[in-house]
Amino acid sequence: MKKIKIALIWRVLIACVLGCLLGQVLPIPAIRIFTTFNYIFSQYIGFMVPLIIVGLVTPAICRMGSDAGKMLIFTIALAYFSSVTAGAFSYGASSFIFPRLLGDIQLDIAEGNTEAPIEPFFTLDIPALMDVTSALVLAFLVGTLLAFTGKDYLKNVIFDFEEIVTKAISVTLIPLLPIYIFGIFLKMANTDEMLPVMEVFAKIITVIFAMSLVWLIAIFCIAGAISRKNPFRSLISMLPAYLTALGTSSSAATIPVTLTCTRKCGISEPIGNFTVPLCATIHMPGSMMKITACAIAIMMLQGIPYSPGLMLRFVMLSAITAVAAPGVPGGVIMATLGVLSSVLGFTGADQALMITLYIVMDSFGTACNVMSDGAIALIADRVFRKNRLISSCTQRQV
């Protein structure tokens, strides 16, 4: 018999619904079983985060650096600037909208902060090998140095380690995430915090979807002004890629459709073949908007202070850690868990809500990323089309 495979988004939604329902009826000892699992699993996530950063960001930087050239540097810089700008836009819009939209709703979702704490049966601490900042510095240092050396055997070690980390994520983290989320919602339902959370979720998702539409119109207007092409015609030409990304939830899987759409936009084939696959791995404006907006909402609901400087630091680091995320099951959110905890101080419960929100909106964020890749390609086409550099551009496989 064929195995029935359920997409991650549906598993997460099922976990949320079951947690809401069973949290009202299960006895406390049963809930403590999942509380114990959640404590240990959150410790395991904290242990894995530095390994994820080193194992994924290092080979990503190594691969990009080995193809160094003017067009590569230009595209990387433009994609990073776009991702950071999208996060900054999300911060500004969320800071203006959420206080009016969420009103006086207050949540207390951190572990152990309920009126009647549901404690685990036992605890098991798993300290990380290094903190997130050390992991980022190590990834950049090793990745950059290997990119410009001929130490192929060391590169192979890094690429093998990447496979190990990716396998660990797909085998240990992703399958257990729905159980972890189920435990969080089970505990919240038992403490009567479920209805406010669901209300908040609906409002956040609506705002983020509206922000993504505004972002797409803005970035295509800018790209249209630079490339001297009708931005709305380009938007319409990129729609097949948007719809495909909604179905696949993968920038990499949508590359063939995105390339076809760039041809319809009038982008030259060499530039399209270079920028689209590259941007599929490094250009994450939709993801940055989602993560920033969700983080601000959760901080507001718990009365956690934040500032423009703090959020700018968070966005800039998140845009870096997301470089290799498209090749990882679970997407950008898995790569940014370390930044959430180290910069914003998010607990395991906060991270679980972030994961839930991100996965529920994963398709829309991916579609926004893919559409935005078309705008980057338009700008690159204008800058390099008449330049001899396009003859050296080769198609990259992702």
C-alpha cells in the first residue's frame, strides 16, 4: 500500500485543532506528558540551531564566493538590500497597525507563566556547543576563506556536513514539530488562552497578506522605473510563477516557471538564467515580512519592549541566516530560530507560535519571494544587458 503523505502545513493545522479541542478535556497528567516532551524538544532545538547555521550558511557562502564576479556581487547585494528593506517595511507597518488592530489583548504564553503551571515530569538540559553569534562568525569566516582557496577536500567536508544537518532537520526536527505545536496549543487551551490566540492569528495573517501585496506593487514600480518597463505588465507576466509557488511552497521548484515568466517580461535569457536560480536561494523579502510582523505581534501581546535598532539588527541577521533556507524543510523559520532567541529573547513557546504562523502562511511568503525575484531580474537586466559580462553568466542549478 502507498503511504499517505500529509503536507507539513496540514499536519501543523491538525495539531493546532487537536490541541484546542483536547486541551479542554484531557486530564492534567496527560497534558504533563506533552509538556515534558516540549521541554526536551525545545532543548534539542536550542542545541541544533548553531549546527544549522554552521552547516547551512557556510556551504552557501562557499558556493556563492566561488563564482565571484561583478554580476554576482551586484545581485547578492541587491537581493540582501531588498530582503532587509522588506523587513524594515514590515516593522514600520506592523508598529503602526498592530497597536490599533490588536487593542488591549494580552497573552502570557511563556513556559511557567500561567496561573496554574503545568510542569513536566522531568527535565533534561542539552546545552548548545556555541551561541548563535559565534556560529554566524564561524560560518562566515570558514565559508569566505574556503570560497577563495583550492582546498577541495575541506569543501567536501563542509558539503557533507551540510547533508548531515539537512538530514537531521528532515528526520528529527520536522516530523516532531507538529507534536511540539500540539503540546503548546494543548497547554494554552487548558489555561483558557486559546480564543485570544486564534483571534490574533487571523488578524496577523490578514495584515501580512495585505503587506505582501503592497510590497510587490512597490518593488515592481521601482524595477519598472529603473528598467523603463511597465510595472503592472511585468506583474501580470509573473503571475504564473506566483500561482505555482502557492502550490509548491518552494522557490526552487518554481524556478522553471519563473524563468519562463522572466522571458515574457523581456528579460534576456543569460541574465534570467543567472539571477532567478541565485535569487531563489538568497532573496527572501516575503519571508522577512512574515517573520518580522509575527515577532512584533508576539512581543506586543506580551508587553516585551522593542526598538527600531533592535528590530533592524534582527532583520539584518535574519536575512543572512536565511541564505540557505530554501534547501531546508521548514524554510526560513528554522534557520532564524537562533536569531529569535538570541536577539529578541524568544522562549520555546514563542518560537512554537512563530513556527505555526510561518508554516500556515508559507505558501504566500514563498509566492512573494518568487514574484520579487522577477523585479531583481528586471533591474539586473537593465544594468548588465548591454555589458559584456552577460556572456560569462552560466545557468545555476538549485
